[in-house]
Amino acid sequence: MSNTLWRVDVAVTPELADAYEFALEDFCAAVTQYLDDDELAQRIEAYAEIQPDEAELKAAIKAVADRNGVEAPEVTITEVENKDWLAEYARKYPPLEIGRYFIYGSHYDGKLPAGKVSLKVEAATAFGTGEHASTNGCLQALDKLSKRYRFNQPLDMGCGSAILAMAIAKTWGASVVASDIDAQSVDVAKFNAEVNGVGGYILPVCGDGYRTPSVSRNGPYDLIMANILARPLSAMAKDLAKNLQPGGFAVLAGFLERDANWVFAAHRCHGLVLVERIKVNGWQTLVLRKK
């Protein structure tokens, strides 16, 4: 075993974190996302056993940025002392239990608990493992809804890792449309669905929100999950309402508590009423219902 590793650090925004992470996986053995203290930026930390080609790595990061019309983030590569990173990873990311859901990574070698809905998702995806407060709030919402309602036509808008789509498929045995604007996120969603044995229940589609043909064709929905960001959620409020059945539920997340009221206001004027607010570490999840 080499005494050194190479650490790659990239400062990113939450909405593109998964895409940058996916690009880094071609160069690094372990990739992890961290939410910074301001709660609006993320840092990706990755480790490679062999020194990565700096030009090729930066080109891969720039390609993601170019596809999304943003400036490429700064990338730093540093030589560091080797450790038992697998043990370190397992220590940092033990399995999570959120209501009926048990979320674990490939490093977990324990028994899966009976009576729980188990979801295997790598902890490197901060917005898609339950590790982040917004995903946690969404899983809490699904757990509560499962005690009173059944859903047959669900949509996961901005699916990312597809953790919410998989939770729905395993909870209700329903087929789920899982949509994301980023093609690499859709690939990750497809992979995770297969790993979790629900590939036949998840329809991963890439497109621009509710204008995506597969999204509009399969609606209207009785449940819409949208763990995105405050401004895109508000901008899509009218389209969400059009694609939600009367009496259907919408679970919205990806915003801080201070932004929750104006996100709700954008949806209230399109006929949605507030059912519940779920607060987790300064973030808020809204459970809404269409009149």
C-alpha cells in the first residue's frame, strides 16, 4: 500500500454537486460531499491512489459546468498521507434510520433490520442519502403519509440519486417517474434503482421539469416529490398544480426555514393548502395538498 494519496477538492453548488461527483468517479476511488457552514454551498472531497492527470480531471469538471451554463469551479489536488479510508468512511457515515427507512452504503456489512424499508445509497451523495436535512424531511413526510394514504401515480421531480423514488416504490409498490434536468443524475438514479431491486418500478427521465414529455404524459399524479431549491420550486408552482390530481399531495424541500413561507405562497395561489411543516436543522419540508 502506498504511503500517500491524492486529495481532490472542488467547491460546488448543491444543484450540480451530484454531476461533479459523477465526473470525479472516473479519477478517484472515493468521493464525498460536504455541506459547508453557510448551508448553500457544498464541497466535494475525493481521494485517488494514483496521482490523477490534472488537465484531464479539470477538463471533466469544466465539461459539467459547460453543459449547465456555469463557470467551472476551482479544483485543487493535494498529496496527503494515506489512511484506512474505508474504516474512516464507515465511521463518518453509519447507517441512518428515518422513520421506516434504513439508509446504508456499500461499506455497511451488518444485518438489514426487519420491518424497515432498506435503501442502499452511497453516502457520498449528500443530497440523496438522508444525510442532508432536506432529504431527511422528505423521508419523514413519506413515513407519515404511508400510515394513512396509498399512492399509485407518483412523481419524483429533481430525483438526484432517486432515494425518494426508491422509497416510494418500496413503500407502495408503485411505479415512479423519476425526472432530473441533469443526464448524469439520471444515470445515477437508474443505477441505484437496479442495485435496490426496483429498476422495474422506476422510470428515470432527463428533461426540463414538467415540460418533459414522459413527465406530462404520465400525469396527473397523486403524489409529487420535489426536493430542489426555493426559486425553481416557486417558478414551477403553476406547473406542479396542473400536474397534481385533486386531493393529491406535494412534498416540497430543498430550502431554508426563512424561505418556506414564500415557497408556500407561490403554491397557495394555485390551489394548494398546507398540511404540515417538517423542520430539520434549519431546513424545512412542506407537505401540501391540492383542493
